[in-house]
Amino acid sequence: MMYPFGGMFLYFIFTILVFVALFVILRHFVLWYWKINSIETLLEEIRDTLQNGGKPSTKTMECPFCNKFTQIDSTFCSHCGKNISKDI
Ligand SMILES: [Zn+2]
């Protein structure tokens, strides 16, 4: 304990280095976690698409009149031409 300030300073530097290393490692794992999440979402989208006969489930809906898949944001069914807008 001849140089208490020097010892504290080294300890301080060491602590900062440990925190920086932890931050880099955690950042890597967080990024990896979000990548896995987006991959999972993409896979679910692909699965839903395949289950709906090759049409994206988020953008299509089943027409209540002819039971065929049509664009969800369109006012009229692209198959039977009936009004399928939701604001009626
Ligand atoms: Zn229809």
C-alpha cells in the first residue's frame, strides 16, 4: 500500500475495461437476439404464406362471397367484384 492512489487508479481502469468488454459482448448478443427474432418473424410469414396457397397472409383476405383470396386493402373482390370494404 505504498501508492494507494496508483492502486485505486489501476483498479478504476481495470473496472472500466471490464465494463467496456461486457458492453461489447452484450451488444453482440442483443444484436444476435434481434436477428433471430426477425428471422423467426420472416419464417412465420413464409409459413403462413405457404398455408394460404402461396399468397401473403398479411396482405390478402378471404372474400366472404366467393371464398377466394383478394387484396385486403381493396374495396372490391378481384374475383367476383363484390364490395368487401370494411366500412359498411
Ligand atoms: Zn369474391
